[in-house]
Amino acid sequence: MIPGFEKIVEERIKKAQKDGAFDNLAGSGKPLVFEDECQVPDDCRLAYKILKNAGFLPPEIELKKKITQAELLLEATDFSSVQHREISKKINYLLTKLDTLRGGISPLLTDTYRENIIRKLS
């Protein structure tokens, strides 16, 4: 920093503290909450943080939210209703989409499932 500038900054901070400018800040007196960022690659952390602060989420998180909402809706519907089956299909679709985004193999594409389909269609 510029010599002397640190002293000016310190004086202004101390004056603001004496005037009570920091007394009613949000989260005052509460412990800091650090987010677990171990799943986010190092080179993407800053970008994810900027997007999160702007109100945007990664596609995986958006899908997880949709899955959770659909599961809650599924619990509220009658098991034998048409709506229950439609919601179940939607959840399966979202889970497959999430698995595909993660680079995993969808349960629909496993060898056993594929073989069963081929056998039935043959």
C-alpha cells in the first residue's frame, strides 16, 4: 500500500467503530458460514461464486432443485393417480439428465437394460 494510506484507513475504521457504523450489520454476532467448495474445481470456484452471487446456479444444482420439488409433489399425490405416474416419469427424466450432465452412465443405458430391450424388440 501507499505509505501513510494505511494510517488514514485505520483512523477511518476506528472512527466508524466509535460512531457505531458496524453495530447493526447483517449476521453480527453469528458465526461465519463457509461453503463447502471441495466439489468445485479450483479453476471454476471464482466463476461459480460470481454466478451464485448474481443469482445463477450451475445446471446440476438447478436440476437437483427441480428433482426435490417433483419429489415433494409426488409425495402429495395419490399413488394410483395418473398425475403420480406422470410425476414419476418426470423425476426419472430429470435424474437421467442429471446423471448425463455429471458424465455418468444413465441407468437406462446400462448393458442389462439395453439387452432386455433388444431381446423384446427382436
